[in-house]
Amino acid sequence: MADGSTPALLRVDGLTVEFPGVRALDGVHFDVAAGEVHALVGENGAGKSTLLKVLGGLHQPSAGTIGLAERPYRPRRPADATHAGIAVIYQEFNLYPDLTVAENVFSGREPFHRFHRGIRYAEINRRATELFATLGVRIDPTAPVSSLTVSEQQLVEIAKALSVDGRIIVMDEPTAALSADEVTRLLDVVRRLRAEGRSVVYVSHRLDEVFAVADRVTVLRDGRHVRTTALADTSPDELVRLMVGRDVSAMFHRDDVAGGDVVLELDQVSAGRQLRDVSIVVRAGEIVGIGGVAGAGQPELSQVIFGALPLKSGRMLLSGADYRPKGPHDAMRAGIGFLHEDRKAAGILPDLSVRHNLTISVLDSVRGLFGRLLSPAGELGVFDTFRKRLAIRTTGPDQLIGQLSGGNQQKVLFGRALAPGGRLLILNEPTRGVDIGAKVEIHHLINEITADGAGVVMISSDLPELLGISDRVYVLAAGRIVGHLTGDDRTEENVMRCATTGQHVFSTAVAG
């Protein structure tokens, strides 16, 4: 480790970054030794992403210095970071959807034929395949990125960074979209990089990953350095206290809420490419979890309920009445809210304000004169309601949502999902990419929603979260329900047994 006697490979001293009205980093310092995995943790808005963008050449510091191998380092653009041997995997994907996987991995570094100057596609396809093999996955290098799942796109980003063969690999929430098996393989890759003498700056809200792979950890809060310590000298509870400045007594807490009448019923529903003969029941006041490995049919299930995917066969009932939405507009008019798993690609509208992002799901209710123009007063009313209820940190209703931290963007999208009425809420990965404090706040809000009588369908790849706040859990495998877990049967072992082996486990304590 870089302890004063050993020169640091990377050293940050007094780094300050200011934007109009905001000091994102305030005198931050930390160092990374060669062959070290150094974790960087903190709540959303703590300054982690800003620091990584400075290292990657996307932001310029207002003050402070960075040293790389005992030489000054001040990248002006991303290419400078690449040339210096620093590869950054950002939390938000930076892929070209119409290019192939291999073209994305080697974008800007393509090998060309000597004579006709065409790209040597056979070579980049082979090299991409080898990179994915090190990650333990198989992804077609000739497939367009637009055809991949979110988790596969994350793996493309990781392969792109590994292809640089840099001295320092910076990973910003690299496992946010990965399944449990993919996370395990990625952590093995991180350990291999360390064994090869390369350094990894690892940013994650998942403290179990931090303790599994990191040597030291630096905690940031409100743009300032709080502490740097060896993982062996701290604990998850202490890191949480350092990150949020207070005790978080219960990460996953489910209030006792009595289930009421059936809000939603699916009877032998089939939709999309793989969802087949799915039957589930959701009652008022319940949180019904949907588990399974990535690609088991979770997106299709949520989309058919929300009207974004046509029903092929079977029947859906909403409060006992036939329900067959022609599109999401029908679902929202019926009081159904929807939270997409991919905040960047299908969630926020980055060039619009916070209030416009909030009200886009309820435009009919905020129209003014003659129903043709939007009512500013109506929009501000929606904004004020959800800003207070969700504790959204923003400078005002007209701030662009793209300027908010990831956690506050997620809260805005949560408000958009609630705005149609909250009769039924479909939540895809509701706390993906948010910090521990925001996660607790969102769980508390979900408890409030069910206490008010709403039903919730929650899809989460985070098993502790899925089991910690769901009343019942359905498990999907290959598009079919293979398990229904209640009470003491709700264990990680049972979920994974159903999801990975197809073994059926159906609790009998609760019908449905």
C-alpha cells in the first residue's frame, strides 16, 4: 500500500471542482498504490463520479494536483487518460448502439489493413471474444450493441476498459446491472488484475463487494475526504456511519401491512419472446417480489402489465375487471406507475427540467386553458409534492435533471411512477445505482405506499433487498414461474435453487 514509504502510483492532493453554485469536490486527497484495489465509497452527491471524471479527462479541477507515477497528471480530454494508461468504466454507458460489440470495444483504436486501410474485423472479433472469455461470458462480437441486454452492455463497457491494458482501471458501479454469477466473475477479474500488478479504483454502493475485493477504502461525504483506511481495520456498519454521518439502523425494513383485496391477477399470461403461462396475484398493501437470474423474463413481465408489450395469451385482471391495455397510456390512466431498470436509456430526459421529467406521466392533469397548454401552476404543484415527499435535492423546478446526482435522478423517476395515482406500482431495480441513505429512504417510501393501500410489484437482482422488503417472492426461470416463496421459505438459497436449476419450490402458507 502507499503508506508514505512506498511511492503511490496515483496521488490526488487538495482536488477541488466547482460548478456554478456547486462545489462538487472540496480539497479531496487520496492515493492508490501499484497492485492495489482501492474502493471509493459515499452517498450519491458525495463527489465520487466527479472525481472519476477528473481522472478520465472529462472535468477540469479548479484547484489541487494529481500525480501519476510521480509525474504531474492533468488530462484535458479522455484520450489523455487512455494514453497515460488510465481506463475508466463509467456508471452511465458510453456505447454506440448501431455499431457491433467488437467495434465498440476497440472504438478509436481499431487495427487497419496496411494497403486498403479497412478495419481488420477478424482481429477485433477474435480479441473481443478473448476478452469476454476472461470475464467468463459469451457475447457475439458481431452483434449490434442495441440488441444486447443491459447486463450485456455493462460487460461490453468492462471489456472495452480491459482492452486498453492500462496501469489503472477505474470502475464506477461496474456490477449495478449484473447478475450474481456475473458479479462473481467480475470480482475474479479484479483480483487477477491486482495479481498482474495493475491498480483498480473500485466504486460501489454494495459493501459486500468492497469487503470481498478491496485492500483499502476512501470515504467521501459532501465532496470532502472523510477517511482512508484498510478494509481489515473497519466494518460495514462503520463505513455506513462515515458515509451518511449517522447510523442507518435497518437497511431492509418491511412494515407489517395487511394484504387486502386482489389488485392484479395474471392467469396463464404469455408475452414477448419467452414469458410463458405466468400466473401471479398481487393484493392491495403487498410488496410482491419477482426474482430470477438476468434474462429470465422479468422485463417482459413488467412490460406486459404496463401495456408496453402486447399480451399473446392468457388473461389479466385489475381489481377483478378484465385488463388489456393498448399501451402505457392505458396503464397510467388506470393508476399504474412504472419504473424502468435503465435510468439513462429509458428513464430520464436529461435535457428537460426536473418538473417536466416529473409531470410527463400526468400531462392530462396539468393542462391549463382549453386543455391545450400546460399549466405552470399545475406542474409546480406536482413538483412541490414529490420534492417534499421524496426529499429530492435540486436547486429548483427548472434545474435540468441531467445535473442531478444519480440518486436524485432516481427519486424523480420514482415520483413520475407515483404520479398516475399509485393504485399499482411496478418497480424495476428501484435502488440500482443509489447510495445507502437513498436506498433506505426509497424502502421507507415503498412501505408508505403499501400502507396507503397500493400494491407493488418489485423486480430486483439484489437478493437481500428482494427478500428483505417483499412479502412474497415469485421466481422466474426461462420465462416461467418456478417458485413462490413466503415466510421462512424466502431465502437466497431457495431463490437461486429455483432460478438456476429449475427446481420448483412453492410455499403453501399463502395462496396465489
